[in-house]
Amino acid sequence: MLAARAEELAEQRRRIEAQNAELRKSSQLKSQFLATMSHELRTPMNAIMGFSQMLRINQYGELTARQADMVERIFRNSQNLLDLLNEVLDFSKIEAGYLELDCETFDLERLVALTIEELRSLAQAKQLKLVADIQLTQPQITSDRTCLRRILVNLTSNALKFTDAGQVTVAVWEPTAERVAIAVRDTGIGIAPENLAHIFEAFRQVDQTLARQHSGTGLGLAIVKSLTELVQCRIQVASELGRGSEFCLELPRHLSIVPTSRRRL
């Protein structure tokens, strides 16, 4: 009796393991497909943006006011679509379990300053202040610059998206000699307590009313969460509905990784 029961349990375990293997394979194939499609779509999108930019700067002659307006719309929507494709491409690489890490020593203060300048126009379009509060005795850190920049861009642009008045602040300081902290604070709409547990889920926008108002894939914070794990960051969120949010990262000053170009998440 016991032997038969043990054999039955063993068979169930084998079936579950086989099903899990199939699910992993299916997920990886899906991610590879998304990565390939996103990559292939980026090439014509870059061409559209390039030619529309030439028209914007009157390289082929002066445009009428109506023509200039149409070209500007083409350029802006192409940029939005390219941003979405980049998010899907990044997420599919992470989901497939492969992302190239490139550790180097760089100036964190300069990276934050460049990120803020990159997003300055978004803040100006909404008449928001975008400021840095950097308190570093030693700005040099060793990490993956590209991953960290992506985290900063996603967090800051997300803060700008959901802030209608006031400011977004990127603060940097050293809680210890071996760790660095980065906080992105906003005076935006905030997050309801019951939604905090879901904000890092892929393709999830916790408030569907806001989802209709603010376009996006719902991947920005999911990418942040995966990248923070990859570069050994801790991320915490504090928010008060109607008053704003703070996303705080804490990362090692010197990232140590296994000596390989690819790591499985």
C-alpha cells in the first residue's frame, strides 16, 4: 500500500516537473520572439525618426505651418513607439534570462546629472521642477552603467508621468562607506496602500483610470525590479495617496559579479 502510494506521488512529481520544463521552454520562446520582433521593428522606426528629424530642421526646405505640425506629430509618435519597443526588448531579454553585464568604474554624480538633463524636456512640458540633491564624498562607483542609467530613467520618467504639480527630486547619498543610496521623490498622485504590492508586476498598471490617461506598456517598473536584482540593489517604496512617492535604491559601491558576460536571472 505504502509502496503504491509512493510510486503514485513520484509519478505526479515527474508530471509536474515535465510541465514546468514545458512552461519554461514556452516562456523562453515567447521572450525570444518578442526580442527578435522588437529588434527588427526598431530599424524602420529609426529610419522614420531620422527622416522626420531632417524635415523638422528644414533640411529639404522650409515647411508650411501645417506641414511642420504634421512632421512634429510623426516625430513625437515615432519616439513614443520606439520607447515602447525598447521597453519590450529590454523586458524580453530579462525574461529570457540573459542580459549582458558590463561592470566599470564611473562617476555616479555625472550619470545622475546626464539623466536629469535627458528628461528635462518632459519636466518642462508639464511645468515641473526636476532637481538633483547629490551628497557624495566619493562619486566613483563600480557597477553596470547601462543598467543603472536605465533604472534611473525609468524611475524618474515614471515620477514625471504621475506628477502634475510640484517637483521630482533625484537624491544621492552614502549611508555607509561601502554603499550608495539613490532616491527618486515626487509630489505626484501617490499609490494606494493596497496597490503597492503590485507596482512591479509586468504589464500591470494598478489604476485603470490612470492607465487610460497615461500611455505605456506597464513594463517600466517591472524592468526596474529585474535590473535592481541583477546589479545587487535593494529597492523600497514609500507612498502616500495624493501626496507623492519615493523609490529608494541602495547599491554596493563595488559590484562583484561572476566572470561571465551573461547571467541568468
